[in-house]
Amino acid sequence: MLIAWAVKRDTSVIPKSVNPARIAQNLQSTHVALSDDDMQAIARLDKKFRYVTGEFWTLEGNSYTLEELWA
């Protein structure tokens, strides 16, 4: 479901799995049709964890801050 949501938002999605069943399940996301209401409901879910914080974009000499990246 979340893969389909991210793809519909034109977000790059790179699911990782070596398990054939999970790979097949991830591919099934191309057949999921989400309504506008579905998209909004998922977007409203709490976001309390990020696997990628973006800190590597804020190295010394870079003009980005974490606050700007996640605004």
C-alpha cells in the first residue's frame, strides 16, 4: 500500500528484499488503485520516524539545513 502511495506521489521508491515472496508482493503495488481520499488518509498518518534523516546533505560547506529539508 505504501509503495503504491509513494509512486502515485511521484516519489522514488527503492524497496529492498531478497525474499522472492516479498519481491512479488512489492511488485503487486503496481496494481493498487488509491483514491484521493486514500492518498489523503495515508498522508495524514503520524510521521515519527525517518530511516533517512538527510544529514549527509548538510555536510560542512553545504547550504542546506535539516529544517529546510524536512519543511
